[in-house]
Amino acid sequence: MAAKILVVDDDQNVQRQLIYTLKQEGYEVVQASDGAEGFRLWGAEEPALILLDVTLPKLDGYQVATKIRAEEGANGHVPIIMLTAEREVEQKVRGLRAGADDYLIKPFHPAELLARMKSLMARFTPRDVLVGRPPLGRIFAFYGAKGGVGTTTIAINAAIALNRELGRKVCLIDGNLQFGDHRVFLDLGLDRKSIVDVVTAPTIDIDLIKNVVVKHDSGVDLLLAPPSPETAELVTQEHLPNILDQLRSLYDYILIDIDKKLDELNLRILDAADTIFVVMTADLSCLKNVRLVLETISHLGYEQAKVHLVLNRSNAFTGINVKNAESALKRTIDHQIVNEYRGAISALNSGAPFMFTKADSLLGRSMLDFARAIDKMTPEAHRQLASTAQR
Ligand SMILES: Nc1ncnc2c1ncn2[C@@H]1O[C@H](COP(=O)(O)OP(=O)(O)O)[C@@H](O)[C@H]1O
Ligand SMILES: [Mg+2]
């Protein structure tokens, strides 16, 4: 069934354009040209999302949003995107405070509108549908076959895609304890709480962990790495399995980004993980490392299926293609992420992950395909993998 969208705008031209765009995408559209009518149609039609102009006759957009939020109570949350002609930051803030979930400044590109709509609907609808569903509690470790292959980029953006696009509850852990990059990638200061605040507490329990995780604007919860390399030593190999285990009861997915050392601490994490994603690029030193990692993993007694190979920057020219890599490793590459250096680096330098700000880019779509593939792995498959992982 097509999702129903309510468009509230008094400008005939804008309305025509919006309706055209939405119908082309297969949405059902209901329309209102003043605020009071918009509010009434929200109650009568129960739309899946509202596009709400700010300046409207009778009730303005802010008033409509405020009234809807007051009436819908705790059980419902219709996503609202505010359409504003005003460029002032104050106005946006007012809109968001009034209860809008997002805003777009006119004129905007239809693709941008559709991307924001999809993201919001994925974020809100499944959660309502899935009320009462226990969390999946799956642990994914992201392990780089060498530094700089994009492990952190993939862990962060996959976490955001699983949350924003697929409606999952996600916790992302920076497991690179000494030199974790998540604060930089996500523009968070050293004052934010970290795993050190967990391990230095007298008892580690769920309430403590809930208090330490940092809520990122993207919707993902973060357990950050220590603020300095010295304090990383406070985290021992016993701590992480315990923390991971507790997080299982709160989240659908716990993603942990770890560096390439195969020390006892990392081995404990790999052990606890349901799936290990080994991130690589198509070059000789990576192939060598992946071969060694696969050997180590089979010595540890893990099933081969517990390990997934992720080829990052898969279409970059390296002289080694996917087939070559597969035959050198004697196994298939499970996932591929496209190469888009500019998108990746500008996201990194601005502290806003591309999955958050440019979900519709080539890189964003490639990442979403990856997130969909890992979300499709059934809990049964995960449980089997987890039980074979017991040493
Ligand atoms: N798919 C990609 N396309 C282009 N550049 C990428 C891609 N993924 C990562 N990068 C870039 O590679 C560099 C290293 O990424 P990072 O995630 O820090 O790697 P790692 O965690 O493995 O050290 C960064 O500059 C990042 O922007
Ligand atoms: Mg990294």
C-alpha cells in the first residue's frame, strides 16, 4: 500500500510541484491550503508524513505542529518536515522546537525532499510497528586488515544507515582504545563521556552504561574511546565482553570498530561478536593480511561464515580486481563499497558522516545496500554463528 502524505501549503505552484513529485514516487497525496484544514486532515486521514509550510492562513506551520504534538500523545509520532522560505537559523530552531522533525529551505531539489522523507519514515514507522519487540542484540565487529582501509568510515556509516534508514536501535563502540577516531569523525569534544567512565565505576550495570553512552544527532548511541592513550590502559580484556553482553539487551545492533592488532583484548571482542567484518582494499598488503587473519580465525575454531569480507573502494583502480582478490583468497568477497574519495573525506573533515548528511550520494547508497544486506541476515543464522563461536 502506498504511504499517504499530507501536503499543507497555500501556494498553488508549490502544491502542484509537490504533488507531482510525490505521485511520481507512488505516494498517495492529500492536500490542505491552510493550517486549520491541515490539522483537521491529520486527524481524519492519518498520513504517514506531513510536509508543512511555515506561513499559512488561519494557523501557521508552527501552530499546526505544536497542536499535533500535543494531541498525538505518547503512542504516535507522525514525521513532520517543515518547508520554510526563511533562511534565518532562528526560524529553523523554532520549527524544530514546535515539533517538526526536519526542515527544508525553499527552493529545494525533489531528490533531497524524497531522501529526507524516506529517512524520516524509516526512522519513525518501524519503531511504532515494532513496539514491544525485544532487541535483536547482535554484535558486529569491524576489523581493518590494515590501517586506512576505511574501517571507521564503514562502521560509523553502517551504524547510521541501520538506525536512520532501517529503524534499528544501534550502539556504536569505538574499540580503538588508544587512538579512536570517532570523536573526530562525529565532531565530539574530549569532554564527552567514554568507556573509561564505565570501567572505573564500582559496578558495571545497565543503568551506568545508559548514562555513559553519548546520543548522537544521527540517532545512534555512542560508546566513545578514552580521551587519551594513557587512560586506555584502564580498560582490560575482561571489561569488553561484559559491556557487550549488557548492551545486547538494549540494542538491535552493537557495532564495534577495532584496530588491526590481534591481541588478547581484540580476540575477546572477536569472540563475543556474532559476525566479524574484515574490511580491506584491493592491494597486495591487504590481501596478505586478510589471508593471515582468515588463517588465525580458523585456528581459533570459528566458522568461516562468522567472517565477512568487505571490499572498500571496490571500483578504485589498483590493478587488482574483485576476481583476482577472490582467487588469491580462495573465497568470495561478501560486500563491496564504492570508492568516492571526495564524499568520504569531506564528510570526515566536516565531522558530519555522509550517511547523515548525504544519504542519497553514491557512497550513501552503497552503504545503505551494505546495511540492508547485514540487516537481512536472520537472527537464526546469527545464533548459529554465535554458538559455533564458543571456544
Ligand atoms: N569508500 C571510500 N571511498 C573513498 N575514500 C574512502 C572510502 N572509505 C574511506 N575512505 C577514506 O579513507 C581514509 C581512511 O578511512 P578510515 O575510516 O579512517 O580508515 P581506518 O579506520 O581503516 O583507518 C579516510 O580519508 C576516508 O575518508
Ligand atoms: Mg579507524
